[in-house]
Amino acid sequence: MGAALIATGMFQSPAVALTILNMSLVSALMAMGLNLQWGYAGLFNAGVMGFAALGGVSVVIVSHPPVMEAWSVGGRGLGLSLLIVLAIVATIVFLRSATRGRLRSFLIFATVVAGYFALRPVFGGAVGAIESVDPARTGFIGGLGLPVVFSWLAGGVVAAAVAWIIGKVALGLRTDYLAIATLGISEIVVFVLKNEDWLARGVKNVTGLPRPVPYEIELQQEAWFADLVERVYAGPLAAISDPAARESAKSQFITEFSGYFVDIAYAGLFTIVLLIILALCVRALNSPWGRMMRAIRDNEEAAAAMGKDVTRRHLQTFILGSAIIGIAGAMMTTLDGQFTPGTYNPLRFTFLIWVMVIVGGSGNNLGAVLGGFLIWFTWVQAEPAGSFIVAQITANMDPTTDLYQHLQDIAAPFRLFVMGFVLLVFLRFSPKGILPEKVRHS
């Protein structure tokens, strides 16, 4: 992978190589979260997309400055809505413990219906007021204005909290039903994010999110950065004899290298997070807890007969894996600098992550990391490779023919064929992946 990234930098551009590197680090982290669920516990999570989206919206909630005008017109309504929801939940909890039988069911149903009709006008009025505040630029409540790195932790916490709710509902289901439930719930999560404009602008997107690294324009104005560029490009600058041309080239190098520097800074931060979580996952896998989870995965009935609480352990693993995916989703939104709910789709955020785990090696943490790098690199490079192949095939063809137009049309989605082909090849010839799980017998 290192050689492939270096070749990309040489034959395409360093910017492309660094972009692939950063997204590979994020993808590897998502693959590790899914590997924790599937490789450790055998949980088929088809809702990776939803947890990644929760991580993304956490960046908006934590790091975006609050929109004070929106809070002034709708904050009281939102607070009252929260109190009503808490009252409904507290009443339901009380009724579950104080009543029994049909009376309990009737009272809970009546509480939910009454709570809905009490909540709807209060919440609807607050939302309408918030979304009417300069909808072209804001129209939402904003966030807490905290450093964006805190949102990575918040993304993990939010994803873990939602995973707890999903796990309580769905983990008692059989594997195929669990997959359907997680896929459906993740679609609900993305649907809510797309339509609740008051929370994160919906499909209008939130742009200009804070960054944990400097902006390029700031770097270009720093004296130490100019000195660094002179040292990095000492050879090319020394070859220019004309002082004016040298200064012009130096200015161009400063502009160019500022983008590289920012990408390298992102890569450094992402690598630190990846190594920390990788070390924790490796330690967990080799611990008694990891051996217990593999025993539950291989034979739930035998593990239950030995006194293990299978459902509780499944819930624990599901929460931990979802938290890692949430952290990765927050990191990806930070890298993009914007939150775009419309881009979350199962192909990119569920199917592709599953391919990474399968190709890398299910149950092997290093395999998940390798799969994240390899599959993302292949995903990115498949489209230009398809365009190149089509260009060679159609070089001597008449542009007016239907076949020529058809070949041009299939160049862009060529990556879909490549991903399917790669998955089929590995499932046929190496179903355990490049780095299979290591089973130690004591």
C-alpha cells in the first residue's frame, strides 16, 4: 500500500495520494468498528451508514458556533419539548413498574398518545421559528462552539447511545432479521437528518465547519512556513537564476505546499486515533473478554450453557463497534469541512465497509486496517482506470455510433463492477481474507 500511494503521488499528484491516505485511515477505522461486531461476535450490522451519519452530525452539534437568533426565537420551545419528552418517558417507566396486564398496556398507550398531542404544537412551533431565521445561511440552532476534536469523542458517544437503543430492540433477533433491522434503522436516521432542518440544515448542508489544523491561507502568511518551503524546494529554487522568477516560483511552491501540509497534518491526527483504537482492539481481542466473545460467536448455545449472558455481551460489542464507526464518521466530516446528509448511502457507507472487512480478514484487526486501505484505494482508482480503458477501446471508433456512446456512459460506474468482482474473487479463492484470523489453541 505504501508503494501504491507513492506511485500515485509520482504519476498523478501528491494531493491525490494524500487525499486517498486520509480517507483510507478513516475507512480503516470504520472497518475496525465493523470487524469488532462481526469478527468478534458474529453480529451482522447492515446499518454502518447510520452510525457514520450520527458521527457526522455530532461535528455540527459540538463544533459549530450557536445561532443565537435561532435560540432566542425557538430555544424556549425546544426546552419545553424536552421536558415533555422526559415526562412521557418517566410516566411510562412508572407505569411499567406500578401496573400489570392489560391495564398497563392501555395506560402506556394512552400516555404516548396524550404526550404526542401535547408535544406536537410546542415542538412544531419552535421548529418553525428556528427554520425561519435566515434560512439561506442558517435556519438551524447551530452547535456548542467547542474545539472540533471534541466532536470525535461526541460522535462515538452519540453512536454508542443509539446502538444501545437499537441493540435493546434488535439483538434478540436472528442474524438475517438483525441485518434488516439495522439497515432499516440506519435509513431512518439518515431520513431524519435530511428532513429536520432545525438540527443541521437537512439537505441544505452545513459548510465551513471548524478544523483541527490551520487553514492554507494562514500558513501562506507565516514566515516559518516560507522558510520550510525554501528548505523543501531548495533544489528547484537554486536552479532558477533570475531573482524575480525565483520569487514567483517560491510563491507558487508556498501555495502548493500549504495544501500538502494541511493533508499531512490531518493524516498525523488520524493516524494517532487509528493507532490508539487499534492497540485497544488488539488488547481486547487477546484478553479473556476477547476469547469469550469468540466462543459466543462460534457456539452461542455452548457459551450460554457455561453461564455466559450472550445477549448482554452482544449488546456490549455492538455498542463498542458502533462507537468506533461514529468516531470515524466524525473524522470524515471534519476532513470534508461540511456535513452533507444527502451523501450518506448504503453503497458507500455499508457495502464498501463490509468489503473491506471481508477482503482484509474478518476477525483480524490488522486485516481490517489493510482492507480499509486496499479497498478505498481500489474504489478511488477504479473510475480513472475505467476511463483509461474505455479511451483505449474507443480510440479508433466513430463517436456517432451507439456503441461508442454506451462505452462512454459505463466508464464512470466502472468502479461498481470492480468492487463486485473483487468481492467475488476473494469469496471464491480466499474467503478468510488477506490476513485471516489467528486462532490460538492453549
